[in-house]
Amino acid sequence: MPSSSLSVRRRTKSSFLTTLVVASKLVWLSNAWIISQLHGAVKMYRLSSMMTSPQSTVDPVLSTNDVAFDAATLAGDYVIGMSRELEGSSEKTVWTMYPIAALVESMVPPMNETTTTTTTTTTNATTVTSVWTEGTRAVKALEIISNMDQNPSSIKAHAHALLTCFQHEQDHLELDCEVLVESSVSDNLIRILQLLQSQWVVSHQTKTSNPNENWKISIGDNHEIFYGTMMEQHGLEQLFGDVLDRDVVVSSSSAVEWVEMMTGSGQVIGRLPRSLVHKHNLLHRGIGVFVTKDRPIDLASVSATNTMFAPDIYVHQRASSKRIFPSLYDMFVGGVSTAGELSEVTAQREVAEELGLSQALVLPLSLWSDGRPILTCLVCTSYNRCLVDLYQYVMNTERETISWQEEEVSWGEFVPYDVISAAADLSMQRAANEGLWPGTYPPIQSHLQGMVVDQEHANRHKGWDKWDFVPDGLLVWNAWLEYLGISVENEAVTSK
């Protein structure tokens, strides 16, 4: 749709400050417990509803007085506070877009760029300057909105746009957008978010018990842009037809891969083409899987310092021809969950597809973690924002054989846990020294401090100390270290 049809209203920041009087807070899902200490770009969650269904939601609280943030999410350069309220006989949903960088700068004391930390490697000590990254800023912005009991003027002053969806009738949604800072938000991103907002409203609507019915969506009162059901595939294809890249022809449901945008607390916002998720760096769902040799990681006994009896874990090196992260290593099988797909099913599918282990398709991966993921973490980088569920798959090496495509993988072997842990320590240190580490500085380190205790293990894998891992995988590894009880306070990296 041409940008003129968005009915975008723009006004100056000073006018906004005199008219917008909002007290806002986040009402977190009652089934989501969030660890209070956030370490950089990795945040730990327990999402009990997400363990069973990616569609699990709790109807947000409607407010007739103060506007309450029901949830928050990330899109492009923005963190979005999501609220619903009653306005007469109509329900109004408002998404407020705050620029991440400005919000963090206004709410967090300036980071002392001259403060340095010393990282200890096997050979020397190097100095790393504490810095913000795009990933850590995004997570901090999400934390600010999530934990805000009141909405001070310093927060309001940074709002760049208000996306509003009115539900006037049982089956009619009216969309409106007010851009508060001139030329700050792209019309394309606004349109995508409005389509997701429409799905969010329908999935939480209270005026009808049948969300599968046809809905009318209009820009303003009269400009109808959609009529149909948003809960079926053909309706979604029609809904997003105008915002898909013109070189993508939606001729069938298989032409586009559909995924889900998520809130920071694990609620599904809506479905959209995967290409748009990556183009605008929207928060979505994914998985990581440890593939272990013949026996599982004993989650009941493993700890920060007790990993002696951990099984070997499969490590692979990406092909040098890969467009993204060529020749880097990974200790996980990873992937993105498709729309409506349980994270465990995603994990099973990815293990079977990437390593040829078809037995994973019939064997529940949560079998080794009490029927749920080992952990769920939020991973944020400049190019990827994902709620990752971590599982493990135990390969029976007597009955199964790993096979991968040469254009995807150049090498892979089962590697002792201590070698992986020490190699990850050194990989994070190198990335931090080069200013490429996407997480909090300094990176969390294991108790091994980059050293392999069993020399026989080290000798079996020459060059292990030079392995550079995929950044996203290292962030999930950080979450695993936190799960084991390692934090910034007791890490092996010391401060000066």
C-alpha cells in the first residue's frame, strides 16, 4: 500500500509532551517468572505455558483509568509497550514505540568508557573496555519497560509513535498511527506492526467467542484494507500481500515461511513471513539443542564446577561457503520455530534435518529435562532477536550415524565437555578483545578459564583453542552457564 494510505498523523515532540499524560506499567503473565538479575544480552525465563504450547496466552488486564502495559516487544530500533483500555463502548489497543538507544541513555547511568576489565587467558592478560552493544541495549530497554511501575516524563519524551487499534464493532478494527518525531519511523515497519497489532487484538478479543470469523480492517473510518479471517493461512497471505517484497510471489502456502512475533514474556503476538522478521529484526521464537553421545547431561547433578561426568557433545564447523558466519563453530543445533509449531517439534525437526538423525522425530527431547525445555533465554544481537528454548538429544552411536550436507558443514565430531567449555571461554574473550562480542562486557567465563584439565582431551582435538564460535550460540552458552550457577559476580573474569 502507498504510504499515503497509512493515514499517518505527525506532530512535534513538544506538542506530544503537552497532550500525552500516561501512567504506564507492565502486567507480566502470572505464569512467567523472570530472574531478577539480567546479564547483558541473555535473560533467563521460566515460561510454564510456553513449555506446552507456543500459542499459550493470558488475557491482559483491561484498564479504564491508567493505561497499563500488558506486554512489550522489540522491532527494529524500537522497544514497544503494548496496552489495552476501554474507551466508552469500544476497546482501544495502543502500542507505544520508544527508540531503544535514547531510552537506555535516559534511564541508565552513563557507562564509564574508561573502566577496563582484565580477562585472563591461558597465555596472557588482555584489557577489555566495558561497552554497550546493540544487543545489550535492546535487552535493557525491554527490561526498563517491563519493570516500570510508573511512566515518568523522561520515558514519555522519547516516544516516537503511537499505533492505535479501535474495536468499534464485533468484527471491525480501525487502525491509526501518530508519528510523534518527524521522519523517525519507516512507513513499512509501521504497516507491518499494525497488521500484527490487528492479530494481537483478534487473539485477545472479548466481544465474540469465535476469532475465526471474518474481520474488517480499515485505516481510519472508511479506507478498508482487509476483510477475511486472520486465523487461517489464506487470510494471512491476503493480509500481508502488500508488504511482502515484490520479488516474493505468494502463489501457495509453501512459497513463504510463516513464523511468530513474540512478546518478551513469551506470548504470541501474531504471524508474519520470516523474511520480514529478519528484515526488521523482530522478536521471534527459536531453539537450540545439545546433541550428546550415548547419555544425557544429568541436569540434577551438573553444576558450575561439577561437569567432570558430562557427556561428549557434538560440535560442527560451518562450511566456508556459508553466507553467514562461514567457518565458525557451533555446539548447538539451532533453528527458528514456524508458526504454530511447538518448540520441541522444532528441535526434533532441526536435529533430523541438520544431522540426519531421524530417530529424533519420534523421541521426545523433553524426556531428558522433565517434560520441558532445559531453559528459555532471550538472545539479542544487531541482526537477531529470539526467545530460545534449549533441549538435548541423546544420540545412540551404535544405532545412528550422523550425516550432514557438505555445503552446510565442513567438519563435525563429538568433543569432550571440558574442551568445548574452555574453547568457548577463549572464543568469547577474543570476540570481546576485538569489540565483536554481542553480550555484556566482560563475557561470563566457565570455571575452566580457558584451560582444559584433561590433556588427553586437548590432544585429541588439536587447535581447539582457536575455535571461534557463532555469536548467537555463545549467547545461548552464556545462558547455559547462568543455568549452572555462574554469573558476572563469580565469573573467572576479574575486574581492576
